[in-house]
Amino acid sequence: MSSPYEVAANVVNAIAILLATLNSVHTWWTGIIGCLLFGWVFFSTQLYADATLQLFFVVTCAVGWWSWLKGNSGKELPVRRTPLRAIIASLAAAVAIALVYGAILHRFTDAYAPFLDSLVLTFSVLAQLLLMRRRYETWWFWLAVNTVAVPLFYSRGLELTALLYVAFWINAVVALVRWRRYIAS
């Protein structure tokens, strides 16, 4: 049975992600609330990397909110593509950091699935950084995150959260199509 915190986190984050798909700036303040709720849920289920990730999301939601509104010399930031070289370098860094952080969690904590949990963390960080800059490729990384997160969360008894991440996976596919129309020349 889902806790009230898990239910609330899922509802608020579902709204925030839908707002991101719609390219709405309101994704950010709803995201802050949802991340605080998920931080508690993940900490209480020994998914420490995901709990840490929520703190990162709170900060980046505030920065993303500002960036979308004023981060382009006072004009709204347009949706753009990321150069392939930057994507490859970022991907390599995310995998390397996940391996190191997973090893630390494995050695020094009672973390559940520390390497998978760390991969969710690092790919989420990368996806969030891309989202903050309104980069189209964010949605490919959210697809990867959700693909790993669904079975991870389900295995910890977070069935509702796993179901939400299935919806997030579908949402990322929809967003890929939708955001393609927004790409600035």
C-alpha cells in the first residue's frame, strides 16, 4: 500500500512533468513541491541516490524557472538541439560518475541497488540540465531514466511510483514529438 507521501509526490510530479511536456514554465514550481515529497519517499525506502537527486532537483527547478523566463538576455529561452559531441561527453561523464557513486554507496551504506540507483541519479541530472536549457535531447535521457527507474522502484514496493514512471516514459515519447516543433532555427 502506498504511503500518503508517495501518493502526494506522484500527483504533484505528474502535474509538473505534464507541464514540461506542454513547454510551460509552471513545471518548475510544481516540480519543487513534488521533489521535496519524493525526497522523503526515497529516503525512507533506502534509495539514497534518488533522495539526494531530489535535493538537486529542488535547486535546479529554481534555476530552470529563472532560466526559462529570463535566461536569454531577458527573453524567453528557445528550444534548441545540443551538439552531438556535447551529448557524447555528457553521457560518458554520467556513466563514470554513476559507477563511482554506486561503488561508494555499495561500500559505505545499506543502499538497495546502488549502481542502478546511481545511474538513475546521473542520467536524471543530465536530463534536468538539458531541460533547464530547453534542449530537445532532454527527452531521450528521460526515456533512459524511466526505463531503469520503473523496475527499480517496483522492486522497492513503490508500485505507484513505478506506474507513474511508466506514464513518464510515455510522456517522454510524446514530448519528443511535441518539442520537435518548438526547435529554434
